[in-house]
Amino acid sequence: MIQTFFRIVGSYPPTESDFYSYEQLGISVARTNARTLRLQQGVSFYATLERAVRQAQQYPHLGSYIAIMEIDNERVTVEQSGRDPAHYTIWAEPLALLDTVTATVNT
């Protein structure tokens, strides 16, 4: 099933590195339990454009563009994560994610 997701990115057009996980970027998180380590291997997305824009405006260091993506959730692992019901983590190769970008908008 194809689902639309929104990813905050730092470049226009997005590049492969915009879809690196924390693990691939070498960023470690404070809590190191099994769940946190697993999430660190995925990439954060939002289910709505509005929520992605709000996050990008609240945390400008994340990027000032939103990549709109059509993702076949039967080909990748998708999981709602965190307290925000609109936040998802997706596990896939960066180039595979980049290939799903259909548009990019400025926040």
C-alpha cells in the first residue's frame, strides 16, 4: 500500500544524506536501551505536512524543506514512534527513500 509521508530535509533538492539515520550519521542518543538503539537505525517522518512544517519551524537545525514522499509500506518497515501520533520511523536504505520523493516544499 502506498502511503504519503513527509520528511524534514536540509537541501533542495534532497540528497541521499538527507535520509541517513542517526546511526549512519554517527549520532548517539542519551538513552541506550534496545528500543532506542533500534529507532536510531531508522529515519523520522511525519504523516502530515502540517506537522512536519511545525517541527521544522520549531527546530530549524533539522532543515527548512519538506520532502513529500510516496512510500510503499509493504517494501519497507514503517512504525509509528514516539508520543506524537503523526511521527513515524521508517527503516530503508537512503537511496531507496530518495527515490520516493515526489516534491519538495520550503517551510
